[in-house]
Amino acid sequence: MDSNYPPEPMDDEGYPLKCKLAGVGGGIIAVIAILFVCHNGMVGSIHTTKMTSMAKVIKAVDFAAKKHRDQRRWGPDKAPYINHPIGVANILANEGGIDDPIVLQAALLHDTVEDTETSLDEIEQEFGKIVRDVVDEVTDQKDLPSKERKRLQVINAPKKSPRAKLVKLADKLHNLRQSPPADWTEERIKQYFVWSSYVLHGVKGTNEALETKIDEVLGARGVKMAPPPENYQGYDKYA
Ligand code: ZN
């Protein structure tokens, strides 16, 4: 039995008329849609913004990889340093649900100024003022002694912008998950976790998913996110 019964009306060239009309109609609708969204700047901006954001994030990966190319992490496996900023951005995107390209770029770049020959002006030139400002917020003052830098991380954490707080959360989470250096005693590891918990207390209330994971990692060492003691004097003898 002919499944096309009754036969569809055909045009002169033997094409089903309905399809042809649908095609024409579809084409018209598509053109109208494109004109509409172009008029409203949507097609252009959606397409361009997405591509530009992706391109900027990839550029930040490339920039950080070049800057950190000769550095290794402090863990026992001495992994390439770039694993850390990429890991921080990955935590934000895939555990924190963050898709703000500014945060992801800042995460990728967060150690370039502190740990490589990179200036904030260079970051601004390549990635813009907003990324620069977030990177600046998460960069320690290199000219200060380590103990003071660590104290300031605790004191200044609550004053950071929401974007900088996100980078801090993911940065600390990545570090806390890493195996400590082989020569660290249990006491030193514990102190590192306690100091981290003070910094993290200052940036909490920013991303529930990440904070839950941080609670788990700290909890495994018997540590909780907590404010520093009054008149906190700094990290410890290991700083
Ligand atoms: Zn870091």
C-alpha cells in the first residue's frame, strides 16, 4: 500500500508542494529571526561574547603556561606548576559551577604576578582592567616577609570582592587537596590547615558547593573553617 496515499500535491518539478512551501516559510522565518536578533544585537553579541570569552580563557591558559613554564609545585610529585592554576580554574568551572570568564581568567593568572616576572600592567594590557583588579586582589605583596604575608591573607580575606573570594576558595581547596611536601611533619601540616581555615573563614558565604568540599577536606584533618584568634599575630614558626 502506498504510504503517501492520498498523493501529496506536487509542483511542476515533482517536489511535494508542502515541503517546498515549508522550506520557503522556514527560510522566511529564519531570515526574520536573524533580522530581529541582529537588529537587537543578539546574534552578534551572543555569538561574539561566547567566542570572545572562550578565546580569552584559552589565552589565559596559554599566558600562564608560558609564565610558569620552568616552575614546579612544592608537593612530593613536583608536578608542573601550571597544573595548579588550571586545577583552580577547573574547580571553579566544574565544581563551583562558575562560568564568569573574568573569574576563570583570574584563576588561571592568579599566581603569575606573585610567582613569575609578570606585572599587573601586563595583565591589564592582555586581559583588561577587571581581570587585573581580581589578580591584584589575590596577589600577596612580595616585598613582605612570608609570615606577614600570611597574616595579611587572613586579615584581608573578608575585604575581597566576590570574584576574588571565589578564586581564593578554589585556590585554597586545590592546595589543601595536594599532598604536602614529604618533609612536613604532622604538626606542620595541621598548622597549614588551620591557617588556611582562617583565610577561608574570611571568604566564605561565596559558593556553597566549594565550601562544602572545603569543609570535607578540612574535616579530614579535624579542622573547621573558623575566624582567627583575636589579635592574630601570623601563621607560625614555619612561615
Ligand atoms: Zn595558587
